[in-house]
Amino acid sequence: MARTVDPERTRARRDAISSAAADLFATKGFDHTTAAEIARAAGLSSGSVFYYFADKRAVFRSIFEADLPASREMVARHAEGTDPLGSILAMVDELGGPAQDPSASGILIELLRQIDHDVQLQIVIAQTTEVIRGGLVALVERGQASGVLDPELDPTEAAAWIQNIVDGAFLSADPERDPRPMLRRIVARFLSTPPSTQGGNS
Amino acid sequence: MARTVDPERTRARRDAISSAAADLFATKGFDHTTAAEIARAAGLSSGSVFYYFADKRAVFRSIFEADLPASREMVARHAEGTDPLGSILAMVDELGGPAQDPSASGILIELLRQIDHDVQLQIVIAQTTEVIRGGLVALVERGQASGVLDPELDPTEAAAWIQNIVDGAFLSADPERDPRPMLRRIVARFLSTPPSTQGGNS
DNA sequence: GTCTATAGCTGGATAGAC
DNA sequence: GTCTATCCAGCTATAGAC
């Protein structure tokens, strides 16, 4: 006896809605994207959108829910290794690479707009941010211990600024220009031990 | 005989609407701020908003129109001086200082969202951005000429990245934390001549 | 110039057929 | 599960009185 619902199919439908919506939200914004448009883009009717999602916000949230496991995976992948700064820069490359894509830029901006108005979304994003920050903090600390990175920096604050810098790159998305080389330069110089300036602590 | 319109009064009313709207747009967003709310906050009726402005977008634009002369003034103020890097950092301080203010952060995010949908707004912002960029480019070039700043950097690209970094600071507005010291560090290190690394060109 | 009142439209979410 | 049809709230922008 077949089950009433095929979970695989349900997931596929949800994903279709989610990814069609992501494109629309990125280009038109959340408020100017109608449920009917999402439905059309996903190949079903407007009523069905509300069968798979409680409301429009839930559709928006679903876009970012996939990021959490992906972030965990990325952090784990860069956690080991003998070169902490190298690992940080590799993470920066991964995080900042999509900044070239205007669609990624658009969805980040939309996220910034929506996050104040949706507590559930705040939780999802806070988790993802924390995972990435945690990975960066650990690497900064290791870099400081090995003398490559400036020991004066507070690791948590430094990690937050790395995320800031990367996010800044998203704000001027230019498909023609790979932001990663400059991002690497900025972050590497930001973190590194001052060449000779002796910080005269007693 | 008094003139029918008192230009001074008209300007005052427009400013009242503009600044009341800025607060609302920053916290609630453009789409969720109604003309009636703006009117109430400015102390007049909803119909009057459309007497002073052609439409809601024009109200939003007016917020940024004041930035252009202010930017010219700031650039002029930092154009002279014997210490180009110092001048750049002073500009970064001025540009990034408001990042602490959640309202400034909110309005920047809203700007990013609206700019795609309003050509007139694009023009206003492009002009302001150009003025600031121009000021930074000149200072970078002078710093390079005097050997303080890395000659390998393309001045225009470097200026654009300074603006990116500053904007990034706005994305995590924290009233408790002054972003300026870190911004100065990041920008100074980003621009400065590499300590000894000889770039072996030929 | 400034108000009140409202026309006219849009779009989220639902009801109920299939 | 998926559709169509639609209700209803909310809003911009205008009309016209004062």
C-alpha cells in the first residue's frame, strides 16, 4: 500500500519552490515577489505554495536553512591543517566567491532587510553565523599561538570583522571582477603580526 | 505684498517630512512605511506629503540628496595636507562613524534594496559615490608617489575597496562598539607598502 | 497649502471543487 | 495534493472642500 505522501517528492517540490523563490527574491525583493509568481516559476499554482509552506516568510527562510549544514561541512573541512592563515584565506575564498554573482548579492541584501522582521529567520542565521565564526575563531587562535597572527587581536572580534569584510564584498557585486584576490590581501594583512612594531607592554 | 509661497517654510516642511521618513524607512523599511505614517511623524496629513513630493520614492530620494554637497565638502576638507594616509583614515573615520547607529545601518540596507528600482536614485547615489571615490583616489595616488602606500595597487580599485570595507561595517551595526579603530587598522594595512617583500619586476 | 475622504488597485491567504 | 476563485485588508495617490 503506497503511503499517501511520498516524502521524496514532497522534498523535491519544496526545493523547487525554494529555489525559484530565491531567484525572484534576489532580483525583485521579498515584497515585490508575489506568491503567484513563485508558483508560476516553480511550475505549480499559487494555492500549492501555501500547501508546502505556512506563509511567504517560510519560503524565504527555507533558502537559508540549507546553509547551516553546508557551513558546518565547510568549517570542518578547514579545521585541520598546519597553516591556520592559509585555512582562513581558503574559507574567505569560499565565502566571498559568490559575491561576484549578482543574485547572491541580491539575496544577501534581502536577508538584511527581512531579518529584523522574522525571529525564526534570526535563529537560522545566527546559527550559521556562529558556526562560521567559531571556525574562524579557532583558526585565529591557532595562528596566534604559532606566532603568524597578531596576538593583540581578540579572536572573536577579528572573526566578526572577517565576516564583515566578506559581506562588504557582496554589496558591490560585479560579475566581471573576482573579489577573492583583494579579499585575501585585506584579510591577510588585517590579521598578520606587525613586522617589527614592538608593542611595549612593560 | 507677501509672496504666495514662503520658500524657507517650504524647505522646512520638506526637511521635516524627509527626516521623519528616514527614521521610519530605516526601522520598518520602505514598503512597510505608509505615507500616512510619514505624515503623522512629520506633523501633517497624508495628502500633504504628496504636495511636497511627487510620490513616495521622491521622499526616499530626498534623504540622500543632502549627502552630495556634504560629501563634496568632506572631500575638499581632506584633500590638502601632508599625510595622505592620515587623510584617508580621517575620511574612513567620518564615513564609518555612523555605522554604530542602527538607523544609519537600516537606511543603507534599504538603499541597497531600492536602488535597483529607481533610476533617479541611482544617479544621486552614483554622484555621491564618485565624489568620495575621487577624493580617495587622489589621496591614494599621492600616498603612492610619496612611497607610503603600495604602488602595486590600482588607485581606483583600492578606493572602491575602502568604500566596500566601510559599508561592510554598517551591516553589523552595534551601538556598543565603535567600529572606527578596526576600520583604521584594516584600511591602513590594506594600503600600506609591503615592509620588505620586494616585488621582483624584471 | 493643507485638510478629509475615497477611488482604485494589489496581493496574501483561504475555501472548496476535483 | 493541487487547482481556481475570491475575500479582504491595506495602501498610494488624487479630488475637492476650506
